[in-house]
Amino acid sequence: MTLALAIRAADGLVLASDSRVTSPRGETRDTSEKFLQVSRDVGVMTYGIAAPGYAGITRLVNETKINQYSTFDQIIESASKVFKSEFEEWLNKTQEIPEDVKPRVRQGSGSLGFVIAGYDDVKTKQFRIVSYEAPTFQIQEIVASPIFAAAQWHIAQYLVEVTYYPEISVKQLCNLAVFVFLETTTVETTVGGPIQLAIVTKSQGYQRLHDDDIQRIIENVQGQICSFRTELLGVAKAICMA
């Protein structure tokens, strides 16, 4: 499973994912690349089945360059066809899934998903988040909520919703994203490995954070994590003694 987040800040976007891949036999690797830069202002993430996910985001990046897509709408419309094509091609070739199971995977939802997030400098002049899920990979714009969370959303979504506020900055949101990931990994073994982070702002576009930068954030939030866990423990004890 993957934890993937795309969250709007007051001054931009934060994209985050873990790097763990779990095989059908339960083996894990913490080396998966789950998001890439598509254009100056746009990034793409994948979650679910790793092989067609990485193939899909890689092909989208290449097609954007080849076709010189310059707008957010051009990218997201092309993405729907790319993701569906890569998923079908992988299903037809893979030997990881028995032939009699493939029809259920092809028609099932949630087995593979993608998120595109960035700044639309042509149509809306706003930061946008769209998602796609198997089997149709139709564009779903995230409008009502500033937050998109995939896979382990039941943990991460709660933590984000109780700590998020509309005026939060990109810098503060990076701290929040790291906090959410660290807390999720303590209770969910399929989420883990190095945290991958990127930001999108109008002035700088898409920027991937280096491992050293992420490590500094991890060190900076340790005090808040200790306070959070102490508070939870106190509340739990109070409830038990009531």
C-alpha cells in the first residue's frame, strides 16, 4: 500500500508519498519512485500496483515533452489515456496475477491510482488537484476539499483534517506532511521507507525536496510528535478512569 498526499496551502501545494512497495507475497522494498515532475508547475504521483504506476507516470512525462503540452488541461486530459493504456498493457503481460483473476482486477476499483497536482496558469489561475483510479481512469477534480489522501487515508486523513487550517503555508504544510507520515508508519507496516516530498508555488513552480531537507524536517518535528503522543496518552488514561 502507498500513502500519497496532495494538499493545498495558502501559497502553494505540497505533494508527499512514501517509498515502500509490498509484493503479493508480503515482501517489502523501500526503493519505489512514486512521483515525478511533469512540467514547470505540475507533478504526478501514483499509488497501488507499482509496475504500471511507474510506467504510467514515466510515459506521461515523456509524452508531455514530446507533444509540448503547456497547459494544465492538456496534461490532465492526456493523462487519462496514458494511465488506462499502461494499466491494460501491464495486465495483458504480467505473470504476477493468474489469468482467471485478471478480469476482476481489470474491473475493480482502487487497484491503481494517480494524482496530478500543480498550478494552472492559463484557465483558472489556481492550484489544482485531480485524481484517476482504475478501471476507468476518468478525471476527478478535488474541489470540495483542499486535501487528497490515498491508500491509508483512514489514519492520515484524520490527522490532516484535525491539524489543517486554510491559512497554513507551504513550509508549515511540509512539517505537517512529515508528521502525518511518521505517525502512519507506526501503525501501518505497508507504509514506510524514505518520505518523498515536493512543493509547487507560483514563483518557483515544482520543486523536489532533497533527502537532507526532509531529514531536517523530521528532526524539527520530533518535539511536536512527543507532545502529541503524550497528549493522546493523557486523554486515553482519563477516559479509562472516567
